[in-house]
Amino acid sequence: MTLCLSTKGYPETFEPVYRVSKKPSSYDFDGEELKFRLYWTIFHVADSVSKVKRIDGGKLKFWGRASTAGVASWFRKISDEGYSVWSEELSTPLKTYLYQHEGDYQRIKVYTYDLKRRIVKYEKINPKKKKVQIKYVKIPTVPFEDIVSAVYYFRRYGIFKVGEETVFPLFAGGKFQNVRFKVVKREKIDTLFGKLEAYRVIPSNNLSPEGAFKRKGKVVFWFTADERHIPVKAVAEVAIGSVSAVLVSAKGRGFDLRKECEERKKKALIEKVLTGEFGGE
């Protein structure tokens, strides 16, 4: 196994920007499990799942995996996985792990954040060649987010008001930068759970996943217009066409979105019957 060492300080021109809600959501992510189906145009190409678990010492573990399915599995097997260990007290990741397995390609990336020394240890591992590259990057500001925790941070601290923009520092691609989420509209959208009130949100171009599903253009998210701000849909421009992610299951502590929506429909139907709006004499 070979080892490459280098150090990298961040340019002095970087200026962290924080524009977040003064009244963050009190929703507890612990126990949340979201499942998505990914489509390329009309074809089902992948499935993804994300889970959140509270671990010792006031930390949350955000974990996610995306793998090929449907017609895409005929051509190339893809399995991308990652997690972030996140400090609830500091609202900052302590460790990030990313694993890409796409056909014959395999890479592991591990980011360890030493918040006392303000240093990121970045390990890039090639399992086949047994090669490890290590870099050190200065941490210019705390809190900050990584590519896994950024959406969760936005869901808790985002400014969910049409026309408003949320801004905070992000560590991605080996450097620190400011990421932006702008709420452009509040609307009712069709979902597998029925019509839901949601915020349409456009993040800045520096928010992009690693690997085969990396965006090449604009991406749009839709988050539920309640305290949970559950992402129910996302559409991203990729190298050819676009990929859409559709929420198919959402569960958490004390809720199941599908059952919740079914109960709401039943209640609305009963109210219509009782008031005479539904049926006839």
C-alpha cells in the first residue's frame, strides 16, 4: 500500500456566509427512513434509501445508498453508499465516508474532521491497487456541512419562505465553499401519497452527489410544507437528459407518511358525507 502526503491551506479569499432560520425546525430526524425510486426520462434506473440513527455522544448518523435497478442493471452495476456522523451540538459533521462501486471502478473516500485543530484529513483509497492518498485541508469555519448532511441541515435550519435564500458553508470536492438553497414557490404537487403542499427549492450548482448520478445542470427539490420538510421529489439534469427521484416511502418516529395521507383522505371523505357535499339524497 502506497501513501501520499500533502497539505493544503484554504485560500484567504473564502468568506463563510451564514443565512439560516432564526427558528429552526424541532423535528427529530432520529429513526427516519426514506426510500426513493430514480428514473432516467421514463425508465426506472435506480433505487435509493436513506436512514438516520442517533448514536452515542449526541451524534446522528446520516446514511444513504443508491444502486441500479430496472433497465440500468442490464448495462452496468452501480452501488454508491455513504454516511456522515454529525454532531447535534455543533451542527457539523465529524466524519464522512463515501464508497463508489460502478462497474469495475471502486473508490473509497474518508473525511475526518478534527475540529479542535481545525484540520480535515482526506483519505482517497483505491481498493484494487491498494493505494491510499492522504491530504490535509484547513477548516476555516464551524459549523459547516458535507455532501451527505447538507440537505438535512437545510431541512432543519432552512428559511422556508418564498423568495428567501438559505446560505451556509459546505465542504465538498476537497474544498470549502458556500452553498445556497432558494425557495422559489409553494405549491400542491402530485405524489404517490396524493396531493401534498410543498416548497419548490433550487440549490446552487456546488451541491452534487458523487459518482454516476452527479448532476450536470440545474436540480430542483420539493420539500413538504410542514416542520419535517421531507424531500418528496427531485429532478436533476445529468450528462444526457434528466434524472428524477420520487419518494415511495417515508417513515419516522411516530409517523408513516403513506398511512398519514390515507387517514387524511378518509377524514376529508367523512366530512364531505356529513356535510352533504358527497353523495346525494
